[in-house]
Amino acid sequence: MNATGLLFKAQRRHREGDAEEAVELLGRAAELEPDSPHVALHRALALADSGQLDEALGALADGASRWPRNPTFPLFRAALLVEADRLDEAGPALASARERSPHNPLLAAYEALAAMRRGEVEAPLRRLSAEGFSDNPRALAAVLAEVEGELFRRFGADSDAEPARRDDLPPPSRGLLRKSAARLTALGRHHLERGDPLGAWQCLALAAEKNPSEPDVFAYLGCACFDLGEYEAALGHFERVGSWSNVLDLVDLHRGAAHYKLGRFDEALEALLAAREADELGNYTTWIEFYLGRALVALGRRGEARGHVRRFVELEGDMALARLRQARELLGLAVPETAPKGFEVVEGEGTVLVVRPECREAIEAREPAPGPPRVGRVALERIAVPGGAALVRRCRHGGLLGGLLRDVYLDGKRFLRELAVADALRRRGVPTPEPLAGVRREVVPGLYRAEVIVREVADAVDLAEALRTLPEGEAGGERKRQVLLATARLLRQAHDAGLWHPDLNARNVLLAPDGSALVIDLDRAELLDQLSLADRLASVARLYRSLHKLGLAPEPVGDDDWAAFYRAYAAGDGALGAHADAALARCRRELRRHRLWWQISGHRIPGAEADAPDGD
């Protein structure tokens, strides 16, 4: 066999987990082709995976000297040092690799991995999302193993999508009751394969009643219970299967996954290893490897977990990327397309309620909370909820569409995105009132009204009201300074978290009695992985413009006050500080441009009674 054939065979053996044979095959290939960098590189990586790390590092250093223009050798040397947790050595190696290959996504992945090994997960994951994930299985698996560890630290074993529930399952039809056990079993399997655990459970529960001696019925019924989140029930059904079933690999996989969900990680590991042994055809290898990795992470054996996660990535790279996207949603680094985690969806005739389960009863009852209504641009309904009061805000169009459509929307998911952005923003540590629910009502087919319900921040006032009611004298100056400082810190925190707020004005910053500031009214807001400098300065200019439009500048907020505001906003960031003059000039330039529009449109700059948002 020639060197190319040996290389391909070695790569296959390496992917199958036999690194030692890969080393032997690549050694023979190197004898045939001693000047091949590909053979040298793959042999070094196989050496590392066979436990010969120092030899691998030496081979990579030798490769870097033999092929100095090839950036791959120093890059993988840095990668192996990161994987081995030799971070002090990895730092200079990564810097050297960065000089040779500055825009390499594989290098970005290992730089992120090094930061994760030091305990930072969210920031490097956001950077990776902005730059793009490497498709290298080794790097992707290493990152995913660290992310799984962070998910387990945050959420325990409960970091998957919410399972379906059978609370509202209708009784079986007469036709279903008349079917034989064999037919019901076949129908149940069909529902499972289609991803319909409710339909599967109904068919298989009837089949179990009609033929309680058939092991496979209980095997599939246990799988249906697992998919419904009923893990103890699933284990009970698996106990009845015994060793006579034709699908023991499937049973052991789900038994291991159920033990994992219940926090019994040693039992999970034992069942998953049994599943791997029983799965002779490799039908369930992907999920067995995935749950083996998760169980080992939960047991604190992250080094062992990486090999299983890597096998999962090699088999299903798209699923690994999907898991990373899900992790970003759970960590508040991305906005989900559906209801955020921790909310349930309740559908009625023409209505959809997305609500936190503990608040569902109170929100459906809509009992008024004691005290006067909150008044902003419109009066807000106050309702009683567990732990206090909540505010109900009807979604309305702003700007030109406000006069035409008012509170009617063509987009039926807009309220859901606002809920998701608010929930994700809180997960990123940015203060905003806790979202409790969203309601959508269909007016006519294709047209909707919606409401967003958030927990009330007691005795809070918006920035405009706080500036309008400043006390006289020195006390007023000190209060103004505190208010603007809190707002600057909030804006910087929101921008660092990637928030783009298209209507950031003095009415959409809330000041709590403890002096902290919160951002509100997140309709049309977006959470990005990174906010550009131009977007940051545009947001600062918009807030400045709203102060003038609301009659709060140049008094009480003068140019010196705004310069101090920007210094507080830019504190600790050299790039933002260097653009201070440009930022203030942009604020003044855009104010002049909008003043012209206000004159054309007949807008009168309001006084103390002002209540107009920035509607451009």
C-alpha cells in the first residue's frame, strides 16, 4: 500500500478511536513519504490521542522547523497545549500562531477554548458566534465539552428543550380502542418516529393493556414516557422489558438518558456503556456518545468526556452546531425562535398565552393589584401576581404607522420576540423588568393585537420624570449627576451585552428607588453578538436627542453634563474614550438635523408636561 492509502486508512482508524494503530500506519507512511507535511501532521495528532503528548508536541515543533511557511504545525501545537490545560505554555504558542494565521477560525476556536478553561465561557462563546464556528471536529468537540460543563453548572441535567405534556390528552377514539395490540404497537412506533410522543403514549398504553406480556411494547412505551419527561415512569417500563426485547440497545440508551435526567450519573454511565455494547449496528451511536459525554461531564471527568463528545461531533456535526445554538439561547447569548425556556404556551380560541407557569393562574384571572394605575405614554393596567404586581402593556406602533394601525399587527410573533429579548437580556446580566407573559389575540385572520406583561418595579420613575423633578440647589445637581451616571452605566452594560434598542429615549430608561437603572420597552430591540462602534454612538446620540425633544436639555442637562455622561459611558474602554469628541459632535450634528424635521412637522419642544417619545 502506498503512502496515500496508508494515510487514508490511518485517518479512518483514528476517527474510529484506534489512535495507536493510526500511529503505526502513519509511521509506515512517513517512511514512504518522508517529505509529506500531511503525514507528519496526522501522525503528531494521532500520537497525542494515543497518550504520547510530549512526542506529539516534539513532532509538531519539528514540522514547524521543516516547513516554516506552513502555519498548521504551530497552530496545532498551540491547540494540543490548550487541550492538555497547559495554558501558560499555550499563551505564547497561540500568539505565535496568530501572527502566522490571523484570521483562522480554528485558531479562534482554541483561543476561545483557552479562555473557557480559565473559567470564562460566555464572552468567548459570543466571540466565536460573531466570527463563525470552526468546522474542525477536534476544536468543535473541545468547545462543546466546555459549554456542556457550563450548562451543567448552571442548570444541572435540565438543559434540554421542554418536553411535551399529556395533561390535556383527549380520550382515545373508538376506532383506536378496537385495534389489536400488534396494530397499536406499530402505530405507537410510527408516532415515536414522527416525534409525536403524545400519540405514541396513547397507542402504546392501550397495547400494554391488551398484551402485557410483550416486552417490546414496554420498551417503546418507556421511550414515549421519556420523551414526555416522565423519567421514573420510563424506568418502570424498562424494568418490565427484561432481556428478551429485540431493541435492548434502544432501551439501554433511554434508560441511561433517564438516569442522567434524574441526576443518577453513575447509573446513567453504566446503562449507556451497556447500550454501546448492545448497539452492534451503530444505529444509536450518535446519542450514546452524546449522553456518555454529558454523564462524564456531570461526574467531573471532563477529560474523558471530550473523546465521546468528539465522536458525536464527527458523526453529526450539524447536531453539534445546533446544540451550541441551543446553549447560546440558554445562556442568554441568543434569542430563541420559540417561547423562552421557563415559559409555557397556552393556546385558546383565537388567543395564545406565553407565560411563566407560576404566574399563569394570576394572569388568566387578571385581578387588579392594589394601588393607582401606572401612567406613562398610556395608562398601564396593574394586576396582582405572585410576589407583587405586574404591568400590562399593549403593544402599539410608533412613528407614522402609529396613526394608521395603532395596536394592530401583521406580525403575530412580534410580542414573542420582545419576551425572548427581555429574558435573554436578563440572562446576560442587564437590568430590565422581569417578563412574565405575553398575550396575542387574533382580530381577524392575519391581524393581531398583543400585550406584554412584566413585573412592576415599585416606585420607579423614568429618566425624563427623574430629570424633570430635580430638587433645587446643590441637592438637585447631585441627584442629576447620580441619575446620569446610572444611565451611562446601564447603556454601557446593555451595549456590551449586544443590545440594539431602536427607540432608546429618556422614557425607556427606568430608575429604581435604590439608584439603579433599567432598560424597558424592548419592542423591535435586537440582541447581537457584538455591537459595532457606529451603532453604539448612534444609540448615545438618540438618547441625547430625546432629552432635547422632551425639553430636558440644554436645561437641566447641559453640554458639560452630557460630556460627563459620555466619559462615564466610555470608562475603561480606550476605543470609546478615543472617540469622545466624535461622539459629542455626532450628538450635536444629529440634533440639528432633527430640529429641522421637528420644525417642518410642526413639533413643539415640550415643557414640563411633555410626554412624547422620539418617533423618528
